[in-house]
Amino acid sequence: MGASERPGAFGRTTLAQTIAGGFNGSIYPVNPNQREILGLKCYPSLADLPEPADLVVLVVANALLEEQMRLAARTGCRAATIFASAYLEGDTAPLLTERLRAIAREARMPVCGANCMGFYHPARGINAGWYEAGKLEPGPIGLVTHSGSLFISLAGNDPRVAYSLIVSPGQELVVTAADFMHYMLEDEATRAIALFLETVRDPAAFTAALEKANARDVPVVAIKVGKTAEAARLAVSHSGAITGDDAAYEALFEKYGVLRARTVDELMATAVLMSRKKRVAAGGVAAVLDSGGARGLFIDLAAELGVPIAKISVETEQKLRNRLEYGLEPVNPVDAWGTGRDAYGVFRDCLQAVVDDPASAIGLLMTEVSNDRDPMSDEFAGLTVEVDGKTDKPIILAHHWTHLCGREVLSRVGDKGVPSIEGTENLFLAIRHAFAYRDYRALPALSPPQAPDAGLVARWRKRLAGGAELDEAESLDLLADFGIESPAHAIVHSSAEAEAAAERLGLPVALKTAMPGIRHKSDVEGVRLGLATVAEVVAAYDDLARRLGPRVLVARMARPGVELALGLINDRQFGPIVIVAAGGTLIEVMNDRRVALPPVDRARALLLLDRLKARPLLSGHRRRPAADLDKLADAVARFSVLAASLGDLIAEFDVNPLIAGPGGALAVDALVVPRETREKTDES
């Protein structure tokens, strides 16, 4: 609708692309002022078509959208694509976007857009977009992008990258990114999905799509933009302050094994690698290069980016020694270039030897074979195909630099099953993602700790629903009921009670203000630690009572260890999120935290702990004993069960510090803000 003869008009380029895509069905240009456009009969209106359209591409101004959408619905058209923004100056409620959404929903009409670039479906020969991509070959990658510019960049820029479906969903009036993902996952041609997301408009459908991708072993790699500090600005706890608005996506991706990229190069390199039928095996990278200096850079970047190099066996070393020229070391990665004698055979045999080693997960040839007119480039590229045919491990043809002078050689190799990746960093990031996906798939089935009995959970749900904030003592009791240990403690209101409690609990003790409204005790000098005598206890109590008030918590001193923190926040889209972080007074300064959707089990809790910057401290530091990681992971898992059981009633929950030592994990301080309390605070 809006087809045009005028060169440069969207109505012309869109029709031209529809024809160029090779669609084998009927194409009907619609324009009341034309009889024929690009050799096709033109119709004055959608009402004049010989049959209802399966798809109406609306290439009209915003002012005409509502009228044409109503006509499309009335004449039985089945779907629509809208390029225009759907914003009208001076519009009144309900706005045009809402009116268009209502029309589509009433007619049960899927819509791509508004404010989008459309979509290309190569296997069906459908180009429903104005960008001049021409005829696209079908491939294994499904791509959804909220960036129109990236849609243009990725749709037809590199023939080595082919798609099962590429979509610019725009405002997602009725069809969301999740719906397109579900469609891709029903297509057996889709072996990987790449996403460029600004937001997720249907969290439940998106989560279901990720579950389906997991069930069908289709990797998902994503860029999610829009990391902001808004959540941190509104937070009252440390947990809220250190997460930010992006935490929910981080946790969601963690749970479903989504491979998160930072750049478009990383996104597409990973999608290309993950879309191949072969998956990486156990082990590290096996590589053959044609330069000793480049090998040094290769090794440095692998270490920096955390990509393991395969430690090859003595037998493999001997195979290399038998093929390499004198003076070249039989090590992985291999520098195989000597005088150039029998270069093809030497490189082929060395690559075959290192990739066949049991310690190798993936094999790659790193060289510059980008000259389409150079027979040696063609020959060298071809040896990867030969090796690929003799191994069940992936083979990559890799290049140091991203600026290649030709890609025909690489396309020919790609057509035979060997992907090419440009740029050493892009290469390692893609391989790191492949290893992460391998390890994710190897995780055992989720088996979190058992929740407390239903009556106990119901009692805490009733308490939290009441809305009153929990003090430290009650917060520690809540943790204890879910199996998380804390020091013995008591609330006192006089120096005599403090003295008696200290003697009963056992010296040394800690005293902390327990006055209502004081959330962060250290900020008001409300904590006294290591009180070893009754006199010290009395003096400390008198000081706290005089400055802050008479209500004080007395607790047995915790055993020494590494200070961590546990937290919980409640995301408006995805619900409760568990945080594991470096703890103590530096929690907000260190920015050392991992997040997860609850519940998790011990294995997944260990993974969270392993990714902390503070992780080396848990193995022992400067003669301090190592923490019991299994018991620590169990505490994290039990906290996640608490989050799963009660998190919908909690706005924020801090456990800081959680002291990890040889005896396990001890929750020393806690703060719980029920959702009811937070909502009342926000309203006021």
C-alpha cells in the first residue's frame, strides 16, 4: 500500500525489494493514481484486490495509517507491516499506536512494527522491507534487532552470514520479539538466534521462548542496551544500590544460558560460530598460525580473555615434530611457517594433529587468506575444509584483522561448513561464548534445597504482607528458618539486660543499635565489636543508648572469615532476583556482584561464587584458612529458596556481611524491606 514509480521513494524501493526477493506468490501494488508499477498491475485500493492479501506492507504516512489498517482488517487481510512511526502531532487519547493495536487485535492480525524496517524471510523469498538487500540466501541464524541501522548493516552486508529470518520489530504493537523467537524456533533451519534488544515487552513470552530454545538446544546470543542507574537511585538497601536496572536481564540470561555480547562484532561472530552443526568439545583451543609474533599476541589475548589453550599430549607433540621444519617448536599454538616448503601439507597435518588431541575442544587456522585473486589464499583456506571433514570438532578459519580485501574465498569455505571470523579478539570472545554454552549445557538438572514446611512459609508470608519493616533480629530469625546460620543474639533495653545477655551468649560479643528506622548502622556509628568484658559491654550499651536510643541487639561475635553479602531485589518484570557480592563496608565501592533468578542449587551457586572478583580470597589468603565452599554455596542456595518462596512480598533484602570461613557461612547482619513498606515510601 503506497507503491510508487518515483525513484527513491519508499513505495518504489519496497516494491522493488519484494520483487527482488523472488517471492513466488502474487504481488499487488496499491496506489489510486497508477495503473502499473514496475511491470505489475496496480490497484486503487485494498478493497479492489482480487483476493485478501496475506501481508499488507503499509508504505504510507502516519495520517493514513488508521484508515488503511481498518480497510485491511475489513477486507480480510491477514497481516501487516508498518514502517511509519505511528505518532501524530496533536493526537488525543487513545493515541494512534493504541488505536492501531486495537484494530489488529480485534482482527487477530499480526503486525510487524510500527516504526520498523520490516522483515526478510529468505526461505520464503519474502522481502518486506525497503532496504536494498536483494535476494538473500536462507541460513541458520534468526535475528531480531530493535535497531533499524543494525538491520541495514546485518541484513545483506556479508554473504557469509545467512538467516532463517531477520526482523526489525519496531514498536511491537501486537507481535513482540518473543513471538518472532517462537516462530524461529519452530523452523528447523534456525540453529542460533541473535538479539539486539532495547527492552522486553512481554516477559512471560520471552522467558517461554528461552525455555523453548533450551529444550531445542538452540543457542541465543544477545546484546541488551539501556543499562541505567535508576534502580540504584531509588534503592534503600545495598542490594538495590549495586544492581541497577539491568540486573534482571543479567539474571535471566544467567538462568537460560543466553550468551551476552557487548558489541555487534562479538554478537555476530558468536552467532556464526554457534549456528554451525558442530559444537565445541571438552578442553581448550588448538591452533595453527603462520607467524611467531602473531602467536605471541594470540597467547596474550587468550590469557587476557580467559580462553584456555589446549595442553596437548606428548604423542601429539611428536606428530608435530615429525612434520615441522627444523627449529620450529612442536607446541600448541603452532607456528608452522618455515621456508614454505610443502606449506599446504605441513599446515594441514599440524592442524589435524592438534585438533585430534583429546585436550582440544576446537581447531583453528589463523592466517590472512583474504585475497580472492591469490591461488595460495584459496589453497590455504581449502585445507580447513579437508581437516573439518576428518573431525567432529569445529574448525574455524580466523584472521588477525577485520579489514579484509576480499571475501569470495571465505564464502566458498563457509559454504563447505567452515566459518571464518575476523579479528583475534572477536575470535576469542566467540570461542569463550561457545565454551560457556558447552558448560551450561553440561550442568545437572536444577535441584535446589527443600523449602521449610508450608506452615512456616505461610507464617512468614503473613508477616511480610503486613508491611512492617523487619528489624535485624527478626531478619536473622527469618534466615535461620530457611537454614542459614547466624550468631546467637538477643534484644535488650537496659545496661543490665545487655550485661546478662552477654554473659548468657558468651563473650566476646557485638552490640548494635536496634532502633527503628536506622537501616545502615555503621553510618551512624551504631556498631561495637569484639567486646570482651562485661565492663566493655556496659560502656558500649550506655553510649549507643545515649546517642541513638535504648533498643540494642547483643550478638555473639562471629568467627573470622571473608566478608560477602547476599541480597534480593524485586524486579517489576521478572520478579525476585538474588545477588551474591563482595561484602562489608566496601560493597558499593567494589562493584563485585553476580545475580540469578531463584531458585538455584549448590552447583549453580558455586558458579556465581566462582565469578566474583573476591573469589581468590575464599581459597585462603595470607595464611588465612580457606572457606568451606560447599557450605557457602549451600547458604546461597538456601537464600535463593527463601527468595523463591517469599520474594514476591519483599522489595529489598540485605545480608551483609555473610562471613565465609572453614566452618561455613554465617549471616551477621540483615535488613528486610517488605514491598508494602517500599510502596508506601514511594507514594509518600
